[in-house]
Amino acid sequence: MNDTHILNAMQQMLYYVVIAVCIITLPVLAISLIMSIIQAATQINEMTLTFIPKFIVMFLLLFILSPWLMQKLILITHHYLDNLALFIR
């Protein structure tokens, strides 16, 4: 095994981590921006008004996208376990 295999494996793992984080973070960021605009327009500065929608969106996304994320993680794990003999050499 040479450095190229290790770098390729790390790049693929980092790619899936970035995808998993962005799937949750970007919609929550959009909801936060919308809620802050609403708060600025209505001048209602309640902390729970921003927290609860972000919380709901985050858990809905996790609930909906968890099977897809787990499938991707399982596929990459199977790939590396199947090719473990090649990586050890």
C-alpha cells in the first residue's frame, strides 16, 4: 500500500463527513436567517422563537436522511473491509 491509497481513503471519508454535516447545517442556517428577518421585522426578540424551528428542522432532517447517510457509511465501510488485505500490504 502506498500513500496514494491512504490519501484516497481519507479524501473519500472526508467527503462523506462534509456531506453529512452540510445536509444538516445548511437548512438550519437558512431557517435561522429567515427567523432573524422575521424577528427584525416584528421586533420580537424571543430566544425560543429561533431555537424551536431550528430544532424541529434539524431533527426532521436527521429522521428523513439517516437511512441514506447510514447506507453511505455502510458502503464505504464494506469497501474498506473487503479491500483490507490490499491496504495491509
